[in-house]
Amino acid sequence: MPKVEKKDIDNLNAVLTVTLEKSEYEPKFKAELKKYRKQANMKGFRKGRTPMSVLKKMYGQSVLAEIINEMLQKELNEYLDAQDFKILGQPLPSEEQKPQDIDVKSMDDYEFKFDLGISPEIEVKGADEEATYEKMVVEISEEKIEEDLQAARKRHGERERVEDDTVKDNDMVKFKAIELEGDAPKEEGIETEFSLLISDNTNAALKEELKKKKAGDSIRFNVNELEEDRDEEYIRKYYLNLEEDDERAYNETFEATIEEVSRIAPAELNQEFFDKAFGEGNVSSEEEAREQLRNQMAQFYDQQAEALVSREIQERLIEQNEMEFPEGFLKRLMKATNEGITDETVEKEYGNFRESLKWSLIRNELADRFGIEITENDIVGAARQRIMNYFGGQMMPGMEEVVNSTAMRMLQDENQVNQLSQEVLGNRVFEVLLEKVTLEEKKVSLEEFEAEVEKVQAQAQAEEEE
């Protein structure tokens, strides 16, 4: 058996020495070369009869290196798995390691040294009922319910033509336009018809002028400035209706007649609307619709409030639970696991790295304390939910196969699996924490709550950018 010895430098650093003796790896080396011999079909020799000396010269170096590496990794992993201490990150080749000349001509005993960063032993404080946190509860006003009900009616309403009213926000305006040259129509100029939704993306000056117009009125505009962030390809295709192979130049000034103005008429408060907006059979009256909206909003804001509390819990646990770390080892680990990172960047990012590591240890200790285990089904479910989030968070009809196949592809990536596993573990830990600690409810207005959410989001973004 290979020999593994651990030498403690202090309570946070150790050196692990793994000795691989020739008598242990040489039989594996010879057995592997014999496999090569059976497969070898070299010119001048019958298949399977190539001399071992020739194979050793051609493949010996790479075969020996592979065997040494496999044995080394196996011994490291088995030794560390059997210990009662935990390490940070991974073993790093020791700074005291002497160069090893792995040579088939002079095979000898090999000694490999690794530096270990020992994880500090912790017992998390502040994760019980004695810890008190404030949780905001949003008071939902009747005005907010009315606003959401009207928004739902508009979402499920239908567009109707507006004859005698001026243009308003969210109206659809249909133009019949002609290209100008100076103040007159351009000879053989472009004539086009297109519609424009009056929204936040509409040019501000044009929007103000349109709000004084109605169907049948005329207006001049710069076709390149109808909407923000529209490139020439979009303008030529959707405003001017030009074919791809039509490369003629155009003047930017057009004169248009407003052919039609249409506006969404809110859906009637009837069963057809209730079924579309709230699901078939769930609501049958305006009063029930308002109660459904109230419950939906309460659930939404409660989830956000729990997220705010969870962030505060995390910050307080990090602050309350001091830990010592092997700083030198961790900085080397940052360089080893981030290709191309400079010493300057390591120094700059070390503080954030240390805090992130600290939270990981707290979270893992709490997961052990609470008996939380993550299963394969949990990870698969998290992958499916992540895919659904790209489509608004819900499984739409006909999407199940796409979601499942995409999730399965995601799970082929080990990094994605690790990330999803940590995400699920963190969520489970917070779920239990919210039950363990004492939550004192504080009623706030929606404006107060949204201001707090905005403040925390800005803080999180600043931390991420930093």
C-alpha cells in the first residue's frame, strides 16, 4: 500500500506526503504495456508480437505518468475521505515539493507533497429562536387591487377603432406615408403603410405631437427617429417595407396621414374574462376576482419579504460567527483555480472570496445540523425550474418536452450540476432558518416595501460589480 503521512504546520495548515514505491506501481505499468502489445500492429512485427522494449520506448513515458497520476489521485481521495477533518478547496502541490523525474529508464520510489488548507471547526451561533428578525408585511390597498384588475382587463381586452379622440399612450396608429424631398413628395419616392404602438419606446417629441392628432390628420416625422434603438435594417423592413435586395437610398423626412387609431377596450367583467385571467372555474364574480388578486399579490410580496429576511440572516450569521482561515493557502488556491489571475487581482478579490467561503461553511454546517440532504430529483427539478424561468416561470402548453430535454442537457455539465446542487442546498437551509428564528411582522405600505427592495437590489448590484 502507498504510504500517506500528514504533518500539521498549525491548526489551519498541513503537508500531506504520498509515497508511491516502485514495487507498487511497476506491476500496473507492465500490465498496461501488455495491453498495448496485444493491440499493437507495427510494421516489421506480427500483431501482438511487438517487443516490450520497443513499446516501452514508444509509450512507456506516457503510460507510466498516467499510472502514477491515477494512483496518486486515488490515494489522496481515499485518505481524505477517511479523515475526520475537512479541507478547503483542494490539495495544492507543496511549495517544498522537489521536482520529480518520472522516467521509465530509471524507475524509483516517488514522493509527492501537498499543502492542505484545513477547514476551521465551527458551531454556528444565531440560528435559533433567540435570533429575532423583522419581516415586512405589505398592506395591499384597494387602489392597487383596482389597478391590477384594470390591467388584467386590458391584457384580455380587444383593440377597437377610435374615431373622434386624439392619440393616447398604448394606442396603435396606422400611417400611410410618403417620402419627401424638401416640402414636396419625392419623384418616384417611397410610399409605405405601417403601424406604430405608442409606448415608452416612441420618440418623445413625436409622441407629444401625436397626442394632438386623431384619425385623418397629417403629420411629418423623421423615419429614422420614430422609435429608440431601431437600426437601418429594422427601418427598411418594417417602416418602409423594402425588400432585402432593394438597396436604394431614402430621405429621412416623410409625411403621413393617420389612417387609423385603435385602442384596447377593457374586457367585460364576465365569466369569459374570469376564466382567461384566473383559470377556468376559479373565479365567478368581481368580488372573487379582487380577492384572488389580493391573495396573489400577498403571496408575491411575502416571497420577496422572505428573500429580504434571508439576506439579513445571512449577513448577520457571517458577522456573528468569526473564523480563522489559512490566508496564504487560500490566495494560492485562488490562483490555482482561476487561470491568468494576477497577484493584484487576488489581493483585491480575497476579501469577497473569504466572505463567500465563510458563508459556504456556515450553510454546510447548518445543512448537517438540520439533516438536509439533496437528492438527484431535487437537482433535476431545479434544472427544470431554471429553464421554465426563461419562459416566465410557468409550464406553458406544449413546452414540457422542450423543458425536459433542455434540463437533461444542462445536467450533462458537471459545473451546472454543482451550481444547481449548491442553489438547492442554500434554498433548503433558508427555508428551515425562517422556521427556526423568530420573525416579528411589521406592516408597511407598498411604497415603503418597494423602496426597501430597490435599496437592497442596488446594494447587491454594487457588491457584484465590486
